[in-house]
Amino acid sequence: MGKSISDKEKQVTYLKERLHIFLEVLDSIEPETTELEDIDRMIAMMDDLELKMDQFKKFE
């Protein structure tokens, strides 16, 4: 596993990058051809992002 991020600025940068990746994935999907597995992966990405935000809040 990677080294934990404790610097506030690095935490914000990390979250922005993850959100940007999620938005790119969201923008690239085609509603007519999107499989349930794709939606499940996107939900997992959001869950991971939410978990990371909660972890970062504990360092405040």
C-alpha cells in the first residue's frame, strides 16, 4: 500500500485528481451501452473517494 498523505495541500491535490479521473470516466460512458459492471465500478470509485475524504478529515 502507498504512503499515507498527511499534508493538507497534498490531500486536496489527491482528491482533485481522483475526482478529475471520475469525471473523465463519467463523461466517456455511453448510456445506451453502459453495463451494470461499469456503473458498479463508478459507484466504487465514489465510495473510495468518500472514504479518502473521511480519512483526511481525521487529520484536521
